Amino acid sequence: MTPTDFPISPPRAWVEIDNAALEENLAFTRKASGCAIMAVVKAGAYGHGLEVISRTLESAGVEFLGVANIGEARRIREAGVSSRIYLLGATWEAERGEIVARNITPCVSSVGEAVEFNAIAKRRGVKLAVHIAVDTGMGRGGFVTEGIAENFAELTAMDSLEIEGIASHLSSADEDEEFTWRQIRSFEETVELLGGAERFRWRHLSNSAGILGYPVGSRNLARPGLMLYGISPMPGYQLSLKNVMTLKSRVTLVRTLPAGHGVSYGRSYVTSRPTRIATVGIGYGDGYPRHVSGNSAEVFIRGKKHPVIGRVTMDQIMVELPDDSDVRCGDEVELFGGHIPVSEVAAKADTIAWEILTGITPRVQRIYLPESRA
């Protein structure tokens, strides 16, 4: 038999990605920020699919796409995306030749990094646009503010670099308002020290929480991530955003277990009476977090929420059903989405929504709705 003689089965676990919702969230973000947009698409566009989401955002006119490393930038370029790409963190020496060759915009965190970029650009006969990273309190990269004027003087003397931007990053915008204002003031004072807003074409500091919680000031570029994908890091804004990703699976088995019967590994759950149980074809091997086990997680089947019982296993979970349930094998199951927010799942797993979204594994099929532009 040839492969074409076999029927193709529907997926057992999949995510539905709503491109229209993504575009609505982008429109809201533009209005809320009052700025040009660098859409953060690192980590596979937060698990939504790097290439497809990048094409969608390019079509919607974002000014930059923000990535974590040159590998992500390469994939975007090879997918036919021509929007400007910005590297959000420091680079190491073996990456810099490709960064210059592909004309990717790096942030520069040290004089040594800038020296090498300048040398590579000079050898290639090009001028590389770079943004200076300023450490206002994140502690992850960038020039510390003490002595930055001297560093800046060294950078401006490098004739194959175009210092077109200045950037920092908020560490606690969704947790610590006082410290966030300190960071904002430090950033704006640094901009003034280095020549004022007119010296830099792009000035950016705000992540999603910064966009929602703090006025624009001198910044003219915003870096939304989580909010583009429909999740608000700040209370009070969730209703303004549309859910983009829905994680689904299917019921693979429905049966009744007798009283005193263990469910899943370790027998952490034992039935107290004859209990109707649905087995669902998804587990931590797909990215559904094992740490929700025993923490009152729920799934949504046939218009109702049902509790997850026992431990989440690699490929399956078990769900308790009422005695009169009409759930049957093959039914769709929502693990998170419009009825169960991903932030709720994250809270029950004692983690954050970012980790849940980026943890959806490759074996989970991505389905784009409406039909993708890809």
C-alpha cells in the first residue's frame, strides 16, 4: 500500500489560533500605547507559530518584529517576511556576522559588542543600525547608567554603526509601581543626557504591562508581547483583549469506575463511589502542565466545565463526569481558551501564562482561523 491509501486522522491535540483576534489586539495595543509597534514574536510567537504570526503582523503593518536570537530571525526571513527584525538581548561573537549579513537590528549592551559589530559592518561595506540597551534595573543586559555618557561617546565614534535607537526593559511593571516609575525616570533622564529625544529615531521601554499601566512620555515605540496574544498582565484590561489561542483535545474513552478505584499514577485520587470518567488524549507531553494535578483544574466539554482528577500523565488526563453526562468518545475538549482562560490554568500550575503558551509542544497541531495568509 502507498501512503495515499491511508486515511488521515484528525488531530488528537491541537491549538486553534485566531488571526482576526490577533489583529484586533494589535489595534487595541496601538491605541493604548500611542506608539509605533515592535511586536514580540520570540519563542515561536509565544507558542502561536513564529512564521505564520510574523506574516500576519507584517501584513498588519508593525514597524518591528522582536526576537530572542538570530535563529528566530533567520526563520522569519526564510518565511519571506521583510519587516525589520530586532534582537531583544545581547549577542555573542559567533552570531554577529550573520546578524550584520542579514541586516538584523541588534541592541548593544557593551562597548566590546559594538566594536565587533562595527568591524564586521566595515568589512562588508555597510552601516548597521543598532539600538543602545540601557539597564535601568532589570539586571539582564545593557549599559548601566553610571558612566553611560563615556560609553556613548565611544559608540558614536564608530563610523559603521548607526545608533538609531535607545531601549530599556521594565522588570516589575505588573507588580511594583514605585520601582517602575523609577525605571521610567531613569530611562528618560538617560535619553536627555545623551542628546534628547531628537537624537534617537526610536525610544522604547514598555512591555505589555508598561503599555497598559504607564503613560507614554518620551517613548515612541512599544514592545507588546502577551497582550497581542489576548492576555492582560494588568487587572482591568482583560475584557479589551480577544483570546487568540485555544488548546483542544478529544475524549478517547468514557467508562464508569467502581468505588475505591484509583485514578492515574500514585493513586492520588481514589473514587468514593461508582464514578463516570472520561479519558482525554492530551498530557504534559503536549504542554498541558502536570502541576495542575490535584489543584482543581477544569476542562470544558459540551458546554460544561468538568474537573480534572488524578495526576496529569504524559499523554492523557482523566476527567470526572456527572452520572447523567452525555459526553462521549470523540467529543472536543477545551483545555484553555474562551471558556477557561490560560491565566487560570497557569495559576493552578503555580506558574505564569507565558510559560504555558510557550510550552505547547510541536506534536500539537496549529490550526489558523480564519484561513491563514501563510
